[in-house]
Amino acid sequence: MIDKEKIQALSGEIFEKVVGFRQHIHANPELSYKEFETSAYIKSHLTEWGIPFSDMANTGVVGLIKGDLVSDKVIALRADMDALPILEANEKPYASKNTGVMHACGHDVHSSSLLGTAFILNSLKAEFGGTVKLIFQPAEEVLPGGASIMIREGVLDNPKPQSIIGQHVMPLIESGKVGFRSGIYMASTDELYVTVHGKGGHGAQPHQNIDPVLIASHIIIALQQIVSRNADPRLPSVLSFGKVQANGATNIIPNEVKMEGTFRTLNEDWRKEAKRLMKKMAEGIAESMGGSCDFRIMNGYPFLINEPQLTANTRTHAEDYLGKDNVVDLDIWMAAEDFAYYSQVTDACFYRLGTGNEEKDTMYSVHTPKFDIDEDALKVSTGLMAYVALKQLGN
């Protein structure tokens, strides 16, 4: 039986190295599907510790730690590796060296934490039974999502895990705490690309033109009806357009308008129906006003569901490891995460790692140029995941 004090001691032992891992990865961010140096960095440490691994999804890495005691149980732990196309505004020594690319979503934390967890588990393999699969995944930020590719390439086979666990930074939660939600937690996401065609001309002669700007404005307003009058009001749905390009001028009506948006919800049947209704409505409005509309939908991630029993067990282990006061409840969050793909095919638990600290100025949201973490959170992220993994394996 492995006690938490031993894991906490190992977590303290590896802490400074994990901070170094995190700062190195943060300073050298790579965009989705281009995580070559990050992948090589991870593999160098797995090699150093004698942990076997394989390559997957081009830049993905899958390590295996098999305990020396007899058990056929398998659990998977997942971290993502990619960064975002954001210009970092922090002036820390470890700020991004790759201009215009930044670890603004904490994937540097996830990868470095899983490396630390790997060190702990590998140090203890003589004392536990079962297998831990370490998944370092590329491309969480860009469709179709690295998780879908890794699943297709067999990451959940040979050996097949009975469950998978992931963690994600949350600056709104105080450093030292973690958060859980059982059941449906995060939304599906689909990208909308709409082009409205009209007939451009002089702004002083609208009667001779078919104004795509006017048509587009009607479409944007009308599509909100899909959410307000077609969705079950008990079911969260979000429809937002964040980009509209007309490329006309004060006195020029353009030939077309391009719009880009997102649709998110928590029910797959409604998701499918809503997309059908949006396309039909947009095309109908454009035609009724003399124009036309190309309504293209790029299907994104499904909703994320935390399997209730696994989540309850993981929460109990977290309370044991950190104390009940350091484990908080999460609300539904309408952001999306490609970990959802794993949750659709096996038992999954995705929890939040608190990284916020007002005194250290780490309360900025993810996906912003000032995002950073309280690195003391790395004391929690490594040991907790190791403890949870061993508990789930029955040790």
C-alpha cells in the first residue's frame, strides 16, 4: 500500500525540476500539430528515467509505466502540449521566445505536471500493480483536435485503459485547490463560416444593388431566435459571431460579407437540429432579400461528460490528498475541450487545477496575453495525479 506522505515527499523532491520543465516549455511554445521540440523535450526525460514510449499522431507521445506487482488494471493520464497564436504581454524570464505564440491556456503546466507525475510513479513502480498510460497529446486547440486523431490511431488500445483522467488550469480557483463536476461539464463546439452574396455598388444608389451588409445583419439577429425560441430553455446554448467582414467603404456597398461564429450546447440531438435550423434560416433570409448565402459548418468537439462514479472516486482521493477544504464544486462551463472525445468512448474525469493568486498577479483568464500561473500549483498537480492514479488502480 502506497501512502500519500510518500507521494507528497516525492512531489516535493521533483518540484523544482517541474518548475524548470514548465518554464522551458513556456519559453518555447509551439502551435498545434507543430509541437516537435516539445515532444522531443518530453521524450528526453522519459528516456532519462527509463520509461518506454511510442510516437503517435505525429508529435504525440505515449509512455507506459507498469507496476511490478501483479494487476491487469490500466489507467490513462492525459496532458496537452500545444500553444496559442497570442503575443505574450508578460515580462517574466520564461516569457515566450517565439513571437506571436504563447502558452496562454496552461498546456505547459499540463505537460510539465504529467512529467512530474511520471517521475513519481516510476519511482514507485516496485510498490504498485497495474499500468499507467501517459498521454502527451498534440493539438487540443485546433479542429479536429489531437484527441480524435490519437483515439483513431489507437491510444486507448494495447493496453486498453479502464478510465482516463485529465487536469486543466483554472485561474479563477485559488492555487492549492482543485475543482470537480460530475456528469456533463463542458460544451460541444462547432465553427460557423457564412458568406452572404449580394450585388455591390455605390452607397448612394442602394436601389440598384443587393446589399449583403443588410442581409448579413438580418441573419445575425434572426439566428439568435434559434437559441431563444427553438432550444429548450433548460438546455444551455450559445451562438456568437465574432468576426464580420464587409470590405466596403462609407459609400461602397460590397458584393459579399463574410461572418464567422461559434455554436455550443450540451445535447447532441439538439446540436444537430440547431445546425440544420441555422442553415435553413440563413439561406432563406438571404434568398428572400434577393441574395444568397453559403452556410458552412465545421463540426467540432462533442460535449464533455465526467463519468459519475469515476469522478466521485477521484474527488474523494483529492479530498484525502489535499483536504476537503481544498476541493471545490464546478459549474457547467460553455467552453470546449477535446478531452471530450475521450469521455465519449471511455470513463473519464476532467478536473480543474487552481492556479490563481492575487498577490502574484495570476488571476488573468486563459487565452489572454497576461495569463500566468502561481507555480506553487505544481506542488499539487504532480502529486495529486499520481495519488489518484494509484488509488484508481487499487493500490
